[in-house]
Amino acid sequence: MEAVVRTQIARAHGLAQEFPDGHRVLDETPDIPGEPRVRVLLERGRLFRSAGDTSAAVPLFLQAYEQAMTLKLAGLAADTAHMMALVLPGEHEEWAARGLAAAEGSDDPLAQGMVGALLNNLGWSLADEEKWDDAYPLFDRAVAARTAVFESTGTRAAANSLHVARWTRARAARAVGRNDEALAELRELAITEIGAADPYVAEELAFHESKGE
């Protein structure tokens, strides 16, 4: 357990861009086979990626993914596949699919939380290519995944993630001509605490209103 906690400390250093401190924490973490080792590989890879050293991050993520799959650690496998999709944009769809294959249907809370993120990122990769018809079903599935996580946890983070997923689905609905659906979703979001403070909700609503909807 101490080793797992230390990897989270290293991650916090990475988020604060304190990369040497993050590596130091991992260097001092006991090498324990199984989940602790996978987490060390994953977090060291994240540190390198955040510092801009993708070439150093890729082999660490790959090792973490392979070990997580072998150990049937669905959440960590999905997380590392997600990171591989980010660092290898040319293989984004392949790695997102691997992450989803590992995560969907798992009872691992981390895996359940990763489903929405993977679907969202895969959807946006298609939307960025103006393939909204293909992206919309993925965003719709992301809402279902985020809803399940929110209903099981009730956390603020889960509520925020669900809000973003619903806004994204509304944006996709507009792009594919489902304007009534998009507008209804946006109006529902606008009366929530999170939505009332979200300028992107107001922006989308203003767009629809400018069209006389």
C-alpha cells in the first residue's frame, strides 16, 4: 500500500510540474511486483510525458499496459492504453479501442471511470476530422458511462465529468442536425449548478437562439 501511495505522491508532483521531485519519489519506492510496479511504470511515464519527453514515456507506458493486462488489472490497463493513445496520435484509435476492451464490463472502479474518458477522446478525434456522424454515438456512450460512475459515487468530480459529457453530446447533436435534442439538453444543463456557471453552455444556447430556435 505504501508503494501505491508513493506513486500518487509522484503524480501530484507531476501535476505541479515538479518533475525531479516526482522521479525522486519513484526512485525511492520499493520495487514490488504486481500492481505497485505497474503504477510506478505508469507514473514515471506520465512524468516524462508531462516534461515533454515522449520518447522516454512510450516504453514505460507499453510495459505498464502489458503487465496490467497480464495481471488482469483492467483499470490500469485502460489508463495506460489511454496514455498510449495520447503519446502516439497516429495509433490513437487502436489504443483507445484497447483501453475500451479492457475497461468495459469491468467492476474495477478505475476501469469504469476510464470508459467515459476513452470514449470522449476517441469521439473528439473523429469530430476534429469533421466525422460528427461517427463521433456522436461515442459521445452518447460516454454520457451513459459518466452517468453510471456518478450514480455509483456521487462525487463532485463525477458530476463535472458528466456535465462535460452531456455538453459534448449536445454539441455533437447540433453538428449532425439534431438541433431540438441539442437545445433540450443545453436547457437542462443551464439550470444545474454546474451548467449555470459554464460559459460554454451559455455560448451554445446563444448560438441556437441566434438561429431562432
